[in-house]
Amino acid sequence: MDVAILTVGDELLAGDTENTNASWVARQVTARGAAVTRMLTVPDDAALIADTVREWHAAFDAVVVIGGLGGTHDDVTMAAVADAFDRELVVEDDVAEDVEATARAYRENNPELVEEYPDLHIDVDDWAATPAGAEPLLNPVGLSPGCAIESVYVFPGPPDEMKGMFELVADRFGGDVVTQTFYTPAPEGAMTELFADLHDRFDVVVGSYPARGSTPNRIKLTAADEATLSEAVTWLRDNAVVADDPDSLGGAEKGES
């Protein structure tokens, strides 16, 4: 299962907000055996979002879109996804009820804000709309719903809301991809020929990541099945100084790239 992750937001591109959502979803998807093969951040540009979703829907098994949901002026993602599928936005009764209940609970729990802003209210149609025919995903901890439309999954940007909504569909992401990580005291430059030999012998992807602080260099093997990974792991152990736990390398000199 090849998965693409699209994060949306001017604030991400400006560096005002750290894009932790993309890395979190990538870890969740990878842990379930799928492979993240594309990751991109775009601004709050409805046409660009629609074009990207349309293209990626045809190219990947699943597309995860994160951010830009709601009823404010820059929340254009849901309308863009609807446009990508040539569908209208609609308001489902259960979604409207959930949004109204969440807004009502917020007002009740924040009476001082209601007093200060007596006209505080939301336009349910703006906040609850999803593409026609899509499966609405009610927000377990926030206001804006997400949706699943064919193989495209749309989640809100706030990390706690995104994580809670992902759990609603987590079992739909899976595959046979397996990985194993090792640590080595060897300098990254000294491993070039070994990695080339490993890649020639086995159908694996070899990732090499330089030391960070006191942690030794890290090696990650990725394969399409357990048998291939096992054979590659055995060969690597026989031909290099590697360990599953960086602490087990003891006082070995840490490698540098």
C-alpha cells in the first residue's frame, strides 16, 4: 500500500507552525506495513490542493490530507477536495448535530467568552460541510469534521484532533512492508561499499542516518516481506558491527558522516 501525505497551511510553509502531523502520520502508516512514498506541504490554495488531490488519488493507494478545515476564510481544504472529485459540499444531519453539540459545550464551558462576545456563534453549514457521498469523520476532540472519500482521507490540522480522527480509520492502512533498525560505530563514509553490496544481494531499501549527539550512526532496512528482511539482517550482522540498541555498543567510538 503506497500512501501520500499532503499537509496544508501557509503557517507550515512560513515556519510559524512545526509540521509534526506529517511525521506522526508517516510513522503510524509505516508501522502498519504501508509505505509512505510522497510527502508535500502546500499553501491554503484551493486550486493547488484540488489539483494535487486529483493527481495523487490516481497515483497512490491512499492519500492523507491534513489541515485547512473549518469555517474561517483560509479553511479551503474541504471545498478543494470536493472540487477534486467534482462533487458539491453538503451538510449531513449527524455532522451538523455533532458540530452544534461541540459548539454548545464550548459556550457552556467558557461563559466568560460568551459574556465578552455575546454574538459568539458559528455558521454550522460552513463548519460541518463535507463532499457529497463522502464518509464524514466526526471530530472526537474538536469542531471540524474530516471525511473519507474513496481512498482520500481528510483530517483537521490541530495535532490532537488529527490523531483522534486518524484512529477512526487506522485499520484501513496496512501492507506487508517490514523494517528493522540498527546502530553502528562505523563512520557513514566507511559503509558505502557494504551498503551497495547489501542492496545488490537483497531486495531491500537501505537507509543510513548520521550520528546525532551521543547516538551512533543509524541503519534502517526496509523490505517487502519478512523472509527477505531476515536474510538481509543476517548478512548485515555477519559483515558489519551493528547492534539493535545503541547503548549495547558500549564505549565504541561514535561514527561521523
